[in-house]
Amino acid sequence: MQNLMINEELKNLLPPLSAEEFAGLKESILKDGCLTPLIVWNGVLVDGHCRYEICRKYGIPFAVKDICLKNLEDAKLWAWNNQEHRRNLSAYHRVELALKFKAAIAEKARKNQCMAGGSQRISGEPINTASEVAKIAGVSRNTLQKAEYIHSFADEETKKRLRLGDKGASINREYNRLKVENAAVPLMVTPATTPGRKVLVNEDNGTLLVREDATPEELTVFLVDHFPVEYVRELLHELLKQYEQRCGQEATQHFLLQIWAEHID
């Protein structure tokens, strides 16, 4: 019987089967054998971890199908796109899981943009990180933005209810509630532990709203909600200047065209 390598990221990409689902799968395999090949990339199991576990335990033969992928991120994306189990997840839960791909997508987009400033041509169409993550989650960009806000600011109990799809729990409802609550919170800026850095805190009890390691989404939400539009505009202008210094004029022009294309969509 073939031994396959297990990658924990691939294995834990989606929530595990329930006890009932696992029992049903085991019963089917014990009765009819493993009818569906396990998907393998460079000797690493990509899809079929539960089937592999059952077959190994009971000595049941299984077939494998090798697929060609570029890297682990592509393997995770392939596994996600081919998992029927994901269809049973709530929209919020799908967004939470899809956010695991965000860093890799953003890095690919950054490399493409910076390449435009050099002699190399950009490969393929410009990458929009938000659109790609929304596509993976199977939601609109508007829903993604709201779910990310909830992910950043909601308490764990609220997130749990949204993951489970509890009656009365919806992304729109929780987003609107949080926006109202956060708009009513008095804020001040206080020095951080790192020189030159600041954190935003609740004036009443010091509860951290935006941390020193805050994500771009968290900082953007705070800036737009709590600062005048003139300040946000000046900040964007300064960010573009810094971007041009790092990646070059051509890359900056390409970046602005990409933003414009997204805006008119």
C-alpha cells in the first residue's frame, strides 16, 4: 500500500467531517471499496485525507491520481475548489477560510505590479486581491468587505454564530450593528511601545481597537470611519509617492489604472 506525505495545511484547510459524516464515509468504503482516486501532488496528499485514513486503517486498496501544480498555494487552492464539503459552510465561514489565501494573492499582485516598473512584462491580467478572495469564498466583494470588518472587530461569540449560520445571524446585520457601536466609541491616539508607532485605543478602558500589527483592512476601516476625507486624501497621496519611489513610475501608473478599472466596475 502506497505511503503518502501529509501536509498539515492541506489536511486542515477545511473543517473536519462531523462524526456522522465520517461514519457514513467509512461504511461506504468498507462496503464498496475506495471508488474515488486520492489526489496527489509530488507525493503529497492534496485531496482525500479521510479516505486515506480509513483505507490505511482497514487495509483497503486505493488508487491515486497525480496532478501538476506550481507550489503549495496552488495545491491549497486546488483542494479548496474541489471540496464539495465547502458548499455546506456559511458565507461568513467561507470568507474566514478564503482569507487564508489572501497573503499569497496579495504577494503575487505586488510582484506583478513591481515587475511593471522594470524590464519584465507583467504575466497575465492585473490581479485584484479582494476580487480573487471574494471569488474563492463565493461571495460578492461587498459581502467580503463586511465579513472582513466583522472578522476584525466582532467578539468570538458573534463569529461563532455566523460560522454556524444560526437563525437571525447574518453578515449584513452584524456589520451594521458593529458600525453603529464603533462609531459611538470615543477614541484617542496614544504612544505605542515601538518608537514612531502609534496605536488607537478606546478612551474609556484602553481596549485595543487597532493594534500595532493591524492589517491594512483594519487601518483603512478606522481611517475612513474616523478621520476627515481631506486627511485620507493626503494620506493616499503620500502613500502613492512612497510606492513610486519603491516600484517606479511605470508600476505606479499601472497600479492607478488597475484601481480605476476596479472603480468603474
